[in-house]
Amino acid sequence: MLRISKLTDYGIVLLARFAQEPAGTTLNAREMAETTALPMPVVSKMLKTLAGAELLRSQRGSKGGYSLLRDPADVTVAELLEALEGGVALMDCTAGPGHCDQEERCTVREPWQRINSTVLAALANVTLAELVKPGSAPLIGIESASSAAAQRAE
Amino acid sequence: MLRISKLTDYGIVLLARFAQEPAGTTLNAREMAETTALPMPVVSKMLKTLAGAELLRSQRGSKGGYSLLRDPADVTVAELLEALEGGVALMDCTAGPGHCDQEERCTVREPWQRINSTVLAALANVTLAELVKPGSAPLIGIESASSAAAQRAE
DNA sequence: ATTTACTGGACCGATTCGGTCCCCTATCTT
DNA sequence: AAGATAGGGGACCGAATCGGTCCAGTAAAT
Ligand code: FES
Ligand code: FES
């Protein structure tokens, strides 16, 4: 259904939570679980993943926790998906040659590549900072696109 | 991994196959299986689905088969995904209220809606006809988006 | 009546998803 | 040094989805 996984969403929620704090704030898993009302094991798991992706810095031991490693304005949603879901490829075929055994016959392959690029571009154009601050939404081509779609619908 | 299912892809390949023929051409499941080199049961299943979605007209009996019901230039990729995968909702939460039990707390919900709209718009801007004819690719904002992403990457 | 071909749905193995648990190691506090 | 705290790594599990097959039924042409 063209959906990203719930876990990934949770991961992003967590990251957004960090982005709301002053830069460098350290929060531990328990605190995160409380403020997001998510089950502790899930929070822990996702934080680990995010740390592994070099998005969070982890600090062990008592008084430990996680802190945001990068400027929220520099982290794109595309990157997050990359880190949490291992890449954005609308279909196996899009990921590169060798994934589909009928790449020759297939006439739709190349157009899909372009579509995939478009989607990726859309995701790369939104940053973590923009996820936190509502209001200004500099999403590319959304008006032109939706109006075009509206025209088409007539 | 933000991917559409293989079956869906196959369905689109089949549809594209029809779009290449003169309008109204009737092809049966066996023929489709041959020209696409896909296993017959799969082809059959997807054709049924497509017929159910009112994209193909089905004709039973001997000399029967399927034929394209709509003008390829009027069918958008977004529609296809809608029909084959039951909607485009990046995450459960995006599909509407009541899917996620923390809609209140969640600060990322609304921004995601916009992102979802953007992706949807991108998909709604490509028609079946454009999938078949390569070359001209009027994908929205792809240059502006990729250049914006490039700027960001610096 | 026979043959062709779509229809509807059951069904199955394999993978992924969502989520939990446990043991280990690092660090801070006292 | 001892104890408490907190992350790291990974196994693990049930449930849902995915990819694909199969078959009994029905409509149409000849
Ligand atoms: S390349 Fe895989 S279906 Fe087109
Ligand atoms: S509304 Fe479901 S996670 Fe934000």
C-alpha cells in the first residue's frame, strides 16, 4: 500500500522530539518513552537504530542517553527513510539491475525510474526542522501538481 | 522500504501492454502471459483485479479476453496504485483519524500529511500513456527539486 | 453440447512487521 | 571498589502481508 512502516514513523517522531529541544540535549530512552507514550522497548530499539545511523549520539552509563548529532535543518526526510528503511526504491526493479528477471521485455522500467526520482526529490526537499516547525511548508510543486491533477480530473 | 508490491508492478506492466495496442484491442490472459513472460496464474489474477477496478473490460467465453476501458492519457499512476494497492498512504496515520492512538501527542502528523500529498501529486501527474511513450517526461518539479536537494547537500 | 476463457475465492510457504526480552558492556556515583 | 544506571546487540515470537498457485463455477461463442 505504499506505506512506510510504523516503526519508521516512530523513529521519526522520536527524532522530531529531539529536534524540539535545544541542540545537544541528552535524553534517555525512558524519558523518550514517557513523553511520546510509546512502549519502552520500541523506543529503545528505534533509538539504537538511529544511533547506528549516526543521527543520534549515544552516551552509556548512568546519566547517559541520546542526543541529536546533526542540525535538524540539514537532515532530510529522504535520509531518514534511507536510514530507517534502507533506501527508497518504489519497486525492486528500481533499485538497480538484476532485481527483476524481465528487465529486457519491460517497457515500464525507465519511466518508473523517473517517478522514483521525483518521489525521492520530494522527500529530499523536506527537512527534520520543517517537520517540527509547522506553518511554512516549502514543498515542491505541490500547488502546480495538484492543480494539474485537478485539470486532469475534469 | 517504501516499495510498491511486485504484483502491483506486474499489473501496471500488463496495463501498459494494453496501452500499446490500438484502443479497444482484446487480449486474453494466455496471450498476456506469453508476451510478458509472466506466470499465467499471476497474469490472470492481476487482470481480474484490474477488471474489478473498472480499468479493463472483461469479455467471457470463447473469443473473450480483456480490453482497455479508458484512455491511457487519462489514467494516472496514482489511480493505478489506488486500484491495485488500495490507496496511497505513507503511513497508517496519514489515512485519516483513528488509525494511530497518539494523534494528539504527535507533532509530525500534519507535516506528513503534506508530504503525502506531494508524493500523491507526483504520482497523479504521470499518466499511463506517458509510461508507454518514453522521451517526454513532464514530471513536476523534478529539476527544481533535485537542484534544491543538490544545494542542500553542499 | 462442447470448448474457451473469465470469476471468485481458497489456499500455501516465505518473508516482513511490530513488538518483546535478555544478557552484556560502559559509565557515573558513592 | 561497589552498585546503580543506561545503552548495545541480538535472539525471538506471533501476526500480517506477500507472492504465487489452484480449482470449482459461470458466461459466451460455435
Ligand atoms: S523491470 Fe521489473 S517489472 Fe519492469
Ligand atoms: S499520528 Fe500516528 S505517529 Fe503521528
